[in-house]
Amino acid sequence: VPRPVVLVGAQRSSDRPSSDSYGNLLSAARFCANADAAEVFVLMHGETSDTCAHVHRGTKVRKMHASRRDAFQSMNASPVAVLDLNGGLKMMSSCHGKSDVKVIADTRMEPKVGLLHFYPGLSSEAVSRFAKGLRGLVIAGTGLGHVSKDLVKGLKELVSQGTAVVMTTQCLEGRVNLNVYDTGRDLLSAGIIPGEDMLPETALVKLMWVLGRTGDPDEVRKLMLTDLRGELSERRGL
């Protein structure tokens, strides 16, 4: 996009004295006007008090609390910018700048993609039932990106049938590493794509986008492992 797209909201309704709606909306307008930034962002309060707002990259943000005004946080990344509620702006990380590129909407998305959280006792049969008819499956595994050994054979069968399977982690920080333990290496041998440090929901949308453009397994893997919109961070160790 050639201009910033900022999703903004409030944790407290506008009829409450503690509402953050006005401050967030005004900060979003200031960011759009003053920052040389052209990506999709989320802007919400950066602290519980009325001191600042944080701008988060859309591919890295997650809501971390049900009610706090600073509920939204960047995962495995710093906020893109911090705005004090008096109008000051401080950029915290680089991003794409504004341009005059003409926008042509490309809405190709593959809807037959699912997200499944691994849990103890999850069976291959249950995974197969869930994945029936899907072209892509994202799994939120444990730790470095793991499932039980009993599931590996079933996941390999899904891959052999043409389903793209991406492994992410349920952990909020860190990244997938399938080279550390035997189960991870078995998953790699089965054709599972490591999701690096992508949030599971980000990996889901990305896989929908990728499969909307190609069905070639090698190209799908290549695109899923390529940073397209800031969804993948540089490796910083375990």
C-alpha cells in the first residue's frame, strides 16, 4: 500500500471517563499525517495511563489482555512508533515509506486453510477429519514447534496428498526450530514447513494468500519462508 492503513480502536467505551477512544483516534490521525510509513498497522494505548500510543505492525501484533488499555503488544518485535498524546512522534523501527504507486486490489485468497492448536491426546484421525478438504493447514505446536510422534505419520500423509502444512508455536516469544529434537527432524522429513517466528494467525492469513497464487509445493514453501510484510524477524538465537 502507498499510504498507511491504521486499525484503531478502544478498550474503554466512549461514554466512560477513562475511554481511550479519543486519544487513540487522534494519535492515529497524527501518525498518518506525520510519519513516512506505508504499511498496515494497529494503534492502541502503549500504557495504562494517558501518556502514549504504540503503533504495531499488523503482522506482529497480538492482544495480550482482555481489558487493559495497553492490551496490544508487538510479538518478537518492537513497536514501529511511539506517539505521546501531546503530538510527539518517535519511530522505533524501519518500515516501508509512502509512495505514489497506484493501488490495484488483488483479492486472491484460498479459503480452504485451517488453524489447529496441538493438545495432549490429539489423534491423527482427528487431524485428518479437521483437514479434510483443506489445501493448507497451520498447526500451533508446543515449544520449538512440536506435536506428538503419533501425529507425524498422519501429517506426512496430508503433505503427500498435496496439503501444505506449516508449523508454528503456541509460545508468545521465540521461534520454531525443528532441527533440535528428533520429532522436529521427523516433521521436516515429512515435508512440514517451519513457520519461524510467525504468529499462528499471521501464518494462517499468509498461507491463504500464498495458496491463492500458487499450488506448487516448492513455491509455497519458498514464499512461506520469505519475509513479505514484516511477518518474519531475523533469527536472534533460541
